[in-house]
Amino acid sequence: MAASNTPANQLHTADEDTIDLSQYWRIVLRRKWSIALVTLLFFVLGLFIAIKSTPIYQASAKIQADPVQPNATASDQYIMNSMVFLFYETQYEIIQSRKIAETVVDKLNLVERYRQEQAQLKLLGEETSLISELKNSIKGLLASDDEAQTEQVPMTDEQLRIMLAYGIQAMLSVEGGMQSQIINIAYQSDDPEEAAEVVNAIADAYIEFGLESRLGTLKDTAKWLGNQLDELKATLQASEDKLAAVRNSSGLMDSEQQARIANTQLSNLNTELVRAQTLLSQAQEMYSQVQKLDRSKGDYLSLGPVLQNQTIRDLVREESNQKRAVEELAERYGEKHPKLIAARSDYSGAVANINREVDKIVENIAKEYRLAQVQLENVKELTAKTKNELQSYQGSSFEITRLEREVENNRRVYESFLGRLMEADVSGDYDASNVRIIDRATVPVFPIKPRVSLIVAAALMAGLFFGVVLAFLREALGNVFRTPDQIEEQLQIPSLGITPLVKNTKTSVAPEKQYLADQRSTFAEAINTIRTGLLFSDIDNPPQTVLITSTVGSEGKTTLAINLAVAFSQLDKTLLIELDLRKPAIAKDLGFKNKKGLSDILGGAELNSDVLNQLEGAANLDVITCGTIPPNPMELLSSKRFAKLLDSLKTQYSHIVIDSPPTLPVSDAAVLSKLADCTVVAVKAEGTKINMAKETIARLRKVNANITGIVLTQASPQKMSYYGAHYYQEGYYGVDPKQA
């Protein structure tokens, strides 16, 4: 458990989680020719479609649609912003409706034109061509009796009209009208003149439809208003007559005017009541002050009205002067002096005058208090009386008020309907439209379809896309080995190396003789790598007998065995034994003419130069071929005589390489693997199925074979470089001694 948290494992997990974009790029490079082929096919298909497609022309017209309907009056000249969107969506639907399309069919007489075109086609023989006859015959055989009968019946004018209308709808497009009041109408057709005619006819039909709809609505509205107006007039007249009769019988005048007068009186009385209450409050306060003062002590002089009286002020000033004169004369003369007596008499008169004036003011305060009380009582009585009269009036005039309200309501409804009727009459004579044609359609010169460059570009992009997708699918679904890493991951067995693919041509060296031809080549270095891996698989006891097998045939097993034997011969005496006794190939590949071999030895022949073949250029290598093909290879290889022969050969050779049959077709390799020190399985790059290789390993393990490693054979250097630069590089091999 602890080992799972080691830094190495954490690093391995991090590497797995990292997306390697270069890996995807290498997949693309590896499949570049298939991608190019798919792209080319799509390009040709796109070009064919663009060339064969019928040219389509588009004519367009530009119209202005005002959400506000034109009106002779100033009413209804505004529309809510939230309704503008609904208005234009509605106009789009109207323009694209079957109603407008059928109107266009009628305007342009398209039904008759269609029949004329069909008649011309029949005259030209198009309908009676061999292909058409065959198609009609096939349709007649496949169709039921009802369908065949239906097809023979010609279409009526109405059916053709509807069919052509649907065709116009299908090729019509409408847009615009959100950021501005402009609506663009476009129509596509293979006939440029027809496209322009249809667009202009649609614009005209749309304007006519709007006018007809608006005028028809106004006429219906005016008719309904006229009928309603007569009824309203009679209702108003009846309510007015009833009101007049009630007024005459009760002797009351207009209830509204009378109520207004009564309310005014009551309001004035309430104002007088407030004023009388205020005056009484002020008079009562002043009267209370008078009651609290003592006249004998001269307290009345402190009253506000007394102090504010101008006469009192003058008398007080005069009294002060008289008092000062008495004091001056008293100091100068005696008490009986005539001047002092006269002065005192004048002073007494001044004081008496002041007292009289003060008494008048106090008496006036008392009178004002009593008058205020009387006035308040009078106002209260009058107010109560007015309220009683008003309540009595309201009770008696209720019926009149109700009748007046009824008359007023009837009059308003009547006047409203009368105004609407007059507006409808005026608007009905106003034939202005809210739609105006800004630009009429002209005959298009150039087709809009097919756009060759766009189709070709789209085809190239689609081809490239599907090519890449196909490449990744083939990569993902390909159940073959491509890299040594994949071998180790799938089979859990070390990879000893790879052998490059060598094309077998007339001028090139055969793959079986590559090591002999150039021991400094890439192929030779790959064999040396495999040889080194085998020698170091067990340093203390390196394997002496190496068995080479494969899953099935044609996987490079024999080529690997021959070149590996030559590589071992560079170290010490080596023997190559061909034990594929069913389909031997070494003698033919190496050009040996000796027909004797292993089967002959086991049959009694001696191990001499007649059986041991020498390969030119490999002095330490002996080769024992199959010899005569035996009828029972399995019994021969399982015999004790073969085991003794192999033990004897081990004493004579340091290295023995055995080329055995494939593992899956026959059981020879399983038997031989028990006699060999190690077993090497050859798998063909991008050829050997993974499940078949797993079955091979399972069979060998059942017999306890010592599987040392796997060799990836016939690996293309260029393709291997796509899996990573480390799989194939132009290595450094030093200086060729021949050129030194």
C-alpha cells in the first residue's frame, strides 16, 4: 500500500494525466495519405456538386413598414415600444402567408404559364423520353391502384394555384424591421426574370392586403357604429323625457345647481360659526379680566383696551400735568390760596374724566361679551337649520339626481359613438398605406448559388475533418501493435527491440541478408540491440538456445532468426536450426542447394558437411535446414532422439538459434519452447492482432516457456518516427573502416 504513494508512482500518474498534443500530431502525420485521400474525395465531390448544381438567382425588394397606421385624424398615432416586435413578427408572417402567395400566383397568371411550360415540354418530347417512360412504368408497378388512378387525373387550376403558392412560400425569405422600419423581401429562382417579378408582386400584394384589411375593418366598424348610434339616440331621448317629467311634478330645479347653492351656504355658515366662536372666546377672556380687577384701586387702567385708548392717554397726560401743578402751588402757597384751590379743582376734574372714560370702556367690554354670545347662538341655530334643509333636499332630490346621472351617461356614450362614427367615415375615404416600397426588385445578373468557392472550401474542410476523424478512429480501433511501449503495456513482457522494414526489390539486398550486407546499417544495429538484450537477460547464465516464434506466418520470424544467428556468430560459434518442418524457407532465402537437413539427421543421416550449410560472410555460423519435409513433424520434434541431438549440439556451439513454426496454427513452438533456454516472439508492426498475440503468450506460458521478450518486426522507420523521435533516428555509427 505504501508503494502506491512513492514519488515515482506519483510522477507516472501525472504523466498519464498530461495531454500530449504531439502524440495527436504524430497520428495525423502517420495517416496523412489517408487524410489526403479523403480530402481529395470530398474536394472532387464538392466540385462535382458545384458544377452540376442549377444556378439560383435571388431578387430582393426593400419596403418600409410603419407600425402606426396612417389616419386622417390625429388619434391613434402612437404605439407602445413593446408592441413593435409583435408588429414586425406579424408582418413577416403575413408576407410569407399562403394568402399573399396565392395573390401573386393570380397577379402573374402563373397557373396558365405553368400549363404552357408543361405543354412545351411535351412538344419537345421530354415527357415521352425513354427514361421518363421507365420511371412512369416503375411508378405504376410500385403504386397502388388508388395512387395510380390519382396520378392519372390531371390537377385542377385550384390545385395548381395552391401548389405554386407553396413553391413561392418555400423560396421566399423576409428579414429586418427591428432596428429600423425597413423590411427586406428576397425570392430565389432559377429564372432571374421570374425572381424579380415575384418579389415585386409580393410587395404589391402585401400593400394591397394591408389596405383591404384596414378599409374592410373601418367599413365594418362604421356599419356597427351606425346601428348602435340609433339605439343610443333613442335611449338618450327617453331618459331626458323622464327627467323633465320628474322635475315638473316635484317643482325642483336642477339638482346639481341647488346642491351647489346649499353647499355654499353651509360652507359660509361654518365659516361664520368659527369666527363667532373666536370672537366669543376673545370677549370672554377680556370680560374675565375685568371681573378680576378692582376699580377702586385703579386696576382698570392696566387693561389692554384702556391702555390702547387714545382718549385715556390724553386724560392721563392731562391728569399728570394737573397733579404736578398742584404740587408746585402747594409748595409756593398755602392751602387756602385761590390758585391752589383752582388747581386742585382742575386735578379732581381730570381724575373724574379718566374714571368716566374707563367705565365706558369696561361697559363696552361687557356689551361685546354679551353680543358675542348672542351672535354665536344665532349662527348655531342658522347652521342647524341649513343642515336640516340640505338633508331634507337630498332626500327629496335623490330620484332627480339619479335621472340626471343617467341622462349624462347616455349623452356621453352617444357623443362618443357619434365621434367614432365620424372618424370612421373620414378614415374610410383615406386610402394611404403604412407600407411604402423603397427599392423595387431588379433582374439579378449573377446567381447566388452555387457558390463554387464556398462549396469547394466547405468540401475541403469537411474532407479534412472527416479524414482526421477517420484517422483517429482507425488509430483507436486498430487492434494491432505499433510501438514497443504498446507491446509492454498489452502483453506485460519486455520488448527486446525492433527490426526495420526492408523493401525486397530487385536492386536491394534481401531482408534475410541485411546483417551480412552492412553490419553498420540501421538494421544491423537493431539486431545487435536484440542480441544484447538476450545476453543481458540473465548475466550470470546467458541463454544458449534461443527459440524464435511468432503468432502466425509472414511476421518476419525467419528473417529475425537468420540475422540474429549471424549477429551471434560475430561473438562465437553459432548454429541456426530450421525447425519449421511444415513450411521451411531458410534454404530458399539463403540459396542453399543441399536438400538434406534436420529431418534427415533424425532419420539416421550423419551430422557432416552434407547437412551443415555454410553462409558466405559468416565463418562461425552453421545452418541446418529442414531437409526432407516429414509427414509427422510433431512426433519428430517430440522424440527423444531430437532432444538428444539438441543436447549434443549444445556441446559443439556457443549459441543456437531455432527458427520454429508459428504458435497459433500448430503446437510445434510450444513443444520446442520447453527445450530452449529462452523464447523470443516476433510480432509484426501494424500487422499482428493484439488478441492473437495474447493468445500466443498464453499458450507458451501454459507449457512454462521462458519468454524472454518480444521483437517488433517489419517496423517502417518513417512511421515509427511518427510515434516519437526516440523510436527511430539516424544514429551515430562511427567512421566506416573501408573509407578511413
